[in-house]
Amino acid sequence: MCLHGMSYLPILLVVLSTATFISTYIIAIYKDDVSADFPYISDTGTKPPESCIFGQFLNISAAICLCTVYVRYKLVESLSTTDDQMLRCLNKWGLALGIITSLGLSIVANFQETLVEPVHIAGAGLVFGVGVVYAALQTRLTYYMHPDYNGLYIARIRLTLTLVSLVVMVLTFICAAISRRIPPKDKLHWKPDEPGYVEHIVSTVGEWITAITFLLYFLTFVRDFTKIKIEVKSFVAVRHLDDPVYPNEQTRLIA
């Protein structure tokens, strides 16, 4: 089986994630499960039925994210025909960080904030914290690959998105910590007259902006992914599926 062009992966990731966030937000607002004024993304998916939609489709997004990270890794690996240890090292670290980020996204999907908040927050930390590091490393990798493998324009775009996500993410965490010094009566329905309301809004807006910049960053892979072809080859080691597998002359030569 041969797959020409993998650009649909980051596109599908962005479309599915965006559709998930918007649909759960609309349902949560309609059912009055959260305040309409910029709730946290996770708040919109913490009560059924929106929690079911949030968990199901965010899990799919996590799987697509993992595939996207792997294709990016194979793309860079295929371009690196020389024994460039720095390039290989950056690429392997990028794969590891991308896997952790995808795992964090799955944790966020499966552990609702109102049920197991510590685990949910840990997953969010992996998504945003490790995700920013992944973006920074991919940006460094893009600059390192210039001019041999890519242009400077795409490197500058990725740098801009990385810096925006980093600054906004830090602001989000700081404001979230400040807003929770005095817990509100209802974390899903903040009132404008409650202490920390302004910081809460800044934090929630920051989370949405960070998520958007992450999705935009993955969109920068679209053009690159049109240039890669992935082949899947199969080899049957026996003539009959009940036969045991013994090393033969061919397997010895391959080994």
C-alpha cells in the first residue's frame, strides 16, 4: 500500500479539534452548564452529553496528532541523507515530545476536570507545556534545515506562532493561579462581581488563543506533507498459517 501525500493529517486534526470545541461550547451554553463569557475549553466538555462528544472526538484528535508527529519525524529523517548527528538528535527529541503531547491530549479527553481535576490538569500541562517545547524544537529544527531542506519564510512563521503560544500560555497559567486564590461559588459559572473574575477571563481567553496557535502551527506542516509518500509492505513468513515460523535462508540473508 502506498500513500501519496499526507497533508490531510494536519488538516483533519485542525478541523476535528475545532469542530469539537465549537460543538461542545454551543451545547454547554444552550444547557447553561457554563457561563457564556469565555469558559475554559475543558469546562465546555465536563458535563454530559457534551462530555461524551468532547472525550470521543478529542481522543480521535489525539490519535491523529500522534500520526502527524510521526509523519513529521519520518519526513525529516528521509530528508537527512547525510550523517548529521544534530539533525537526527533534534528529530528524535521532536518525536518524543510530540508523543508526550498527544498522550496529554488523550488524558484531557478521558479525565474530566470536575471528576479528577489533578489528572486533568496534569494532562493539560502536557498538552500546553510540552506542546510549546515541541513547537520550539520544531522551529529550531526548521531553522537548522535552512537552506538545504526548507526556506526561511516557514521558519519565521513557526517562530512567530511559538513565541505567541509561549507568552500567552505563561500569562494563562499566572492568571489562573491568581484567580483561584479565592475560589468562586461555582467554577463553571463565574460572576463579574466575584474576586479574580478579570484574571479568570484573561486566563480563559489565553487558553483559547494558545489552542488556536497550536492548531495553526500544525497547519504549517500541510505543504511539507504533500511532498512525502509512505509505503506499507507486508511479508508472509509461511505458506500456511498453521505452520510454525522457522528461519530460512532468506531471513538469514536479511538479518
